[in-house]
Amino acid sequence: MRRPTLRVVVFVTATLAGAKIWTQDRFHQSIYDDALIAAYQDKAVSTCQRELKRNWARLGDVRLSPLGIRIGNPNTSVALWDFDNPLWNVRYRHPQLLLSAEPQGEVGCAFDIVAGLADINVTPR
């Protein structure tokens, strides 16, 4: 087999292997997100509703719907190398269920599944 042909075979094989790994990762992530949303959606909605009524009563009744899952809270200011910080796990490891609604401006809620806390974000229009 000539060298250029062998290079093409190696390139095609590497591309197919990369596509297989990417596809498996996407399927795994999708299943993981769906399972977490199904398991914690009711608790997240009730906790976020309670926080909204307590701090944002002027918005009235808000219907929240799930957006997805993210890992870690980007609003927590902890450096990646600061492992001894007690908030390191909150910043980089805790899964959060994201909820959103739009009654009078954009309302977002991030429910920390491990801690059971809701973080409300309201952006007025």
C-alpha cells in the first residue's frame, strides 16, 4: 500500500473514532440531563416559587419551566486551584437545574440539587 493511501485510511479511521466518541458523549449527556430533570423538577419548581414569592412578590404568579442542567455555579467566585475553599464543590461540582419564565422581564432560577437551594435572577425589561 502506498503512503498517501495509508494516510487517508488512518485519517478516515481517526475521524470515525472521534465521531463515535462525540456521539456517545452527546447521548450520555442527554440521558443524564433528562434523568436529573425528571427526578428534581417538582422540588426545584416549588423551591424557586417559594423564593420568588418571598423576594419578588411584585411579579405575581410565575410559571417556571426547565431549561437544562449545568454543572457548577459560575456566580460563585472560587479559583480553580483553590481546592481548600469550602465553596469549591459548589462552584465546580454541584449540578444545577435551570428554570426560566417570562412574566414581566426575564426570570431565571438555578436550583442547586445537592444543597437544595434556589438562586433567582430577574432581569427587568
